[in-house]
Amino acid sequence: MLDNLTQRLARVMKTLRGEARLTESNIADALREVRLALLEADVALPAVKALIAAVREKAVGEEVIGSLSPGQALVGVVHRELTQLMGEAHKGLNLATQPPAIVLMAGLQGSGKTTTVGKLARMLRETQRKKVLVVSCDVYRPAAIEQLKTVASQAGADFFPSATTDQPVDIARQAVDWAKRHYHDVLLVDTAGRLAIDEAMMKEIADIHAAIRPIETLFVVDAMLGQDAIHTARAFSDALPLTGVILTKLDGDARGGAALSVRHVTGQPIKFAGIGEKLTGLEAFHPERMASRILGMGDVLSLIEDAQKGIDEEKALEFAKKLKSGKGFDLNDFKDQIGQMRKMGGLSSMIEKLPAQFSQGAGQLPAGSEEKAVARIEGIINSMTPAERSRPELLKATRKRRIAMGAGVQVQEVNRLLKQFEQAQKMMKQFSRGGMAQLMRGIKGMLPGMR
């Protein structure tokens, strides 16, 4: 989402190369470009002004230490101020209360509240071993209650039934009573949204808040809304005592200014970021890591955390031993590694978290193309015999035709897979020698659009 901003800021830093130090003159020129880049990314004007003022104050006279260039020195200052703007450090949910800990979800219709409730329920259940109950107070949107019931089932959470004939405040009270009597640790309350801010919606959600007194009141906002997200955030902040923000659709193709503005407007921390539709697509929001990604420095810590969650350690150790022993990399390994990447959010998600010199081209994947490519690869490999997977050199013309028929693809697709497999073999050799740069250059060629 923030690729354009990253590229603009990278160009700004390049203009400072060759300068001996940061001065008022070269800082003014650079900050003019930074300001334009932020405004083009839909960052709210008050947030831009605050950031630029802070950077100007702290950057003028900043010495270039050791091997740092003035551009690198300015990156350091901008990184610190971007982190400050977005909230300094990650703040998780506050569940320190007598159970059930009530979490109220607020936001406009279409912001992703219901899906986010499911993601949050799954996260609490799997990472904190909480017994979670969810309830829908949305009696207006068709099928909203059924949607939450389905999402709750997928997340492994309990669902409190409600009906469109019930009053939202009564539903919330009854859910709290049920959660107490059935010893739930957390109650997630999904509220009704509207297409735009209106007085009736705000009064209703304020009444629900007063009736159940949640320990957390989270504002769910679509990161693709741009400047509208800022107006919405301000309205909800005025109506409710918000305790945090969840940004959804952070993997979208909009300019992403909401990520830099919403904390400045509400005064509350961004606690989570939603990515994709799957229930696994909810990440803790770390301001310092997001600042690093915006400045093209990558987010390797989040990548490591994804790997720890998604990778089967036993399989990884077996694979490492196999590579070290020199037995080689076969099509079974290729399929396993693709499956591991899928668990980590996919190849695009991984590459987005790498420093800019490794991630060029990550944004060029067409929507949905990666998932289709992975499914096609798995289908082709599944059509092979165990001997063919272990010894790809057996795959001559007649075998390729049989595999293509079994997988329902053209022979050219089988040939393309084998070419990708050869690239992966080379990458694994580079990786075993410690060649990270060569590895990342090679990984871009594995799927369509990654050149």
C-alpha cells in the first residue's frame, strides 16, 4: 500500500548524497519533498505539519557520524518521528479485569468489523488460550448475524445468538450475562455500522457502551479510505472513549495515509493491522516496524515472527539437514516450501517485509495471481509419481503429457513449473552458501509478475 510513499522518500534521501552535513538549506529542500510525498499519500494535514516541524527541529545540524551520509542521517530522524507519530511502541489489548473482558468494536459499514471480530477471536484463542464469546448487535444489515456466526465457527469461538427483532442494547446486556454464567474470558461485541456517520448510529453505540462498560473500545477503520478515514476517526473519537484502533485492508492498493494519521487524530494507539480476508490475517501493529517499512528498511522482525508461527520446526530441521548433507532439493521439498510460504501469508507478504533492495517488484503481482499459481503448482506435483518427485530428471515428454492431463493443465505449465523448480534449486544452493542477496533476486522469479 505504501510503495509510492517509500519510493518518493527514497528519492528525497538520494538528493542529499554528497553533502557534508545536514543544514537548514538542504533540510528545507528535502522536507518540501517529504511534505508533498506525505500529502499525496493522503496523510492528514495536521499530522504532516506536526511531523515536518519535528523533523526540521531535530535534523538541522545533525552530524554525519562515521559512515552515515546526510541522507542516512535524515532517514534516522524521519524514522524516529514517524514512529512517534504512529504511537512509539506496540500496545496490546488490556484484558486485566474480572472476566469477561468486554471488547466493543465500532466503525463504519464495510470497514471489516465482522471479519476483524473473527480474526481477533482466533488470535485470543490460539495465542492467549482465552475462551471467547462473540455477539452481533447489528440488527439492520441483512445476514450480519449469520455472517458473524459463520466467522465465529471458523475462528473456534462461541457465538451468542441474536435476532433482528431484538434491541441492540438488550442483546449486549444478555451477552454479558451469558458470558459471566458460562465463564468466558473475553466477550467481543460487533456493533452496527452505516455507510456514513449519522446521529442515530452514534447514539446507539454510545448507549451500548454505557450499558456494558467495555474495558476496550476499538475503532475499526478501512486503511483505503484516505482522508475520509480521518473524518470518521474524529467523529468516533468524539462520540466514544476509544482505547485503540484496528486498521483493516492494509495490504490494499490505496495510498495508505490513514496508517500515519489515525493515531494523531484519535490520540489512541493502533493496536492491530488487518491483512487479507483469511482469519490468520491480523498482525500486531508495531509503529517502529511500520516506519522502517515506509522508509524502505524492511520489517525483518515481523518476518521472523511470521516464520515462527507458520513454519513446522521439525520439517525445517529435516530440510536443513538434507541440504547440508548434499542430498539435494527435490520436488517434494519444493512443494513443502511453497506450503510453508503460504502459511506465512504468501510470497508477496514476505517480500514486502524485506528491505527495499530485495523487495522491488513485490507490488507487481496481480490480485489473486499468487494463490492461483501456488494451487497450480501443487496440482501438478500431486499428479506425479513418488519416483518423479524424487528424481525430476525422469520427466520426459510422455510423462509430462500424462502429468498435464492429470492436473488439468497444458504441458507448457508443467515445463514452467520445472523451470521454477530449477530456479529454486539454484536459490537453495545460494542460501546454503549464505548468499542472501542472490537468494532474494532469485525468489522474485518464482511466480508471475516477480521479475
